[in-house]
Amino acid sequence: MTLSPYVKLMRLDKPIGILLLLWPTLWGLWIASNGHPGLHLLSVFMIGTVLMRSAGCVVNDIADRDFDRYVTRTKDRPITSGQLSVKKALILTLALSLLSFLLVVSCNQLTILLSLVAAFLAASYPFTKRFFSIPQAYLGIAFGFGIPMTFAAVLNSIPPVAVVLLIANIFWAIAYDTEYAMVDRDDDKLIGIHSSALFFGKYDVIAVMSCYGLTLLLLLYAGFLVHFGIIYFIALVIGALISVYHYFLIRNRDKSQCFKAFLHNNWFGGIIFVGIWLETMFH
């Protein structure tokens, strides 16, 4: 069965992006609510994550339609290949954004205001590849912005631990999206767009592992801020072992192995959440 071009445009057939956006959001939601987020907020942030990631993918493909045709991995995407018009894609973006906003208006004023910032980040990220040497850092802010939103929704404030988690997510995003960029390095160089893989050059593997290290240190600090115990720190150790596994995947810069490492980051985000979930359950 052929997938609908709308499904492909929203990348619903490739859920890794949803998961990489969802895990940090759940980190924040569980810590903010001490493990009791309630069905309302859980629904708002889980459904909102799917909607906003889908909208982000559509905006990305609209922005990159003139580049995607020159990249092997993206040349068959619905807009650049002519399956869908830009007008139809814009209507879809508007519909997804409206649905997301209808969800968030059930939250407090601070969360609503932050949702506008989140929408701007999602819409502007694709254009950072034109001028920003490490667009993956901007992606980390966009993908982690659910963290301050969850704290705002639960506590009506943004405590220091939310900021620490957001910065941790920025370094994690640089790590996993550099692995992704290592797959497209040659194409990106050819068409003249920026990526962290090009910026780091021969130091790309060192940079990825350094970012994993900084992510784990910041997550460790976040754990101290909320007085987490041994279960959470065991989860961080497992996360460290996962990052070491990624080193062995990417060290030779084989494209298929780099992509495998990127996809495997679902397990990194997931194990951190399990640690947080167990800590809040027994806290």
C-alpha cells in the first residue's frame, strides 16, 4: 500500500522525530508534577508533541523544497517531488498549528505565551541552516521547549531545574543530530547549507561524545536539584553506556552506522525517562 503524501510529509511513518521531541517533554512533565501529571496535561503534551512535530516537518519541507531535490535521501519528499503543492502544505501547517493551539488554551496564561515562542522556534528552525554554523543547537532549543512549557503548565513558573534540563537537551540534540548530519555531510556541502557535521569537520566524533558527556553532567545536576536518588543515577549510567555504544557506531563515519546511532537515541531519551518515572514513583 502506498503511503499518503500527507503522511509522508508529516513523517508519521518515521516516528523517531516524535520520540526525540516527546522524551524531554515527559522528563519535564514528570519532574514538574512529581510523577502525577494528570490525564489533562498528559494528553495536551503528548498530542501536542505529535501535532507540532508534524507541523515542523511540513514547514521544513516547504523551506527546503529547492534543496531536497539534490539530496538522495530527500529527493522523493512530497513537495520537492511535486506530489503536493506548497499551498496545500501551508494549509496543513495552519490546521496542525490551530489544533495545537486549541489544546494549549486549556492551560494557564504562561503556558499559552510559551507556546507562541515554541511555534516561532519550530517555524524558524529550517531557515537557520542557511546562516547558523550549528543549526543543531537551535533544534535543541526547539525540541526541548516542551520542558519549560510543562513546568509552566504545572507550577505556573520556570524553576532552575527546567533551565538545566533545557540546556541538557540542547547538547543531546547536537549529539544526535550531528550523527544524522554525518549521513548528509557530502550533500550539505554540495548545496551550501550549514550543519554541525561540517562545522566540526574531522573532530565530529569527539564533538558528539563531548555533547553526550555534557548532557549527562547536566542531567546529573538536574537530579541533584530535585533530590533524586540511586535509581535515577543508575539510569544515567545506562545512558552513558548507550552513548559509548554510539561511539563504536560512528567512529568510522560509515553513513548507515551513523544513521543507526541517530535512531538509537530513542533508547537514550527513554532510559532517562524511566529513571525519572521510577524516582518520582518512590520519591
